Amino acid sequence: MEAKKIKVLMIHPEENRSKYDFKGIIENECLDHEYVAAVLDRDKYEVGFWDGKIEDVSCKKRIEEFGPDVAFIAGRDFQEE
């Protein structure tokens, strides 16, 4: 009998852009999720994603649908030009 795969949900939090003036700011897409997901996939974990910047469903809804055992949360980096 095959063991149950551990489910990991990769979460990119949404940011509130209305709070900030992004003139002169460079947004760097973090690659944490991609690196970690590649290793987890290689090691036979089930990996899901939720990106607050582009998703039509809430993070809560995605968690309920996917039912992860673990969540990996990382944000984006910002730097001034």
C-alpha cells in the first residue's frame, strides 16, 4: 500500500498597493516558492499554489479546497531604484 502524499500549499500573500506609492520601486518576484516546490515535487509531495496577486478565489477557499498538511508562505521583495 502506498503512503499518503503530504500536501503542501505554497502561498504568495496579496499586498495592499493602495497603501504605498510605488513610484521608483522595483518589485522582485521571489523564487522561494518555485525552488521549494521543485524539491518537494521531486520528493513526491503534492504541491499546490495560491498567489494573492492573481487568484480569483480567497486564500481561505483555496486552503479549504486543497486541504494542505503544511503551508509555505513567502512574500515579495521591494527595492528602491
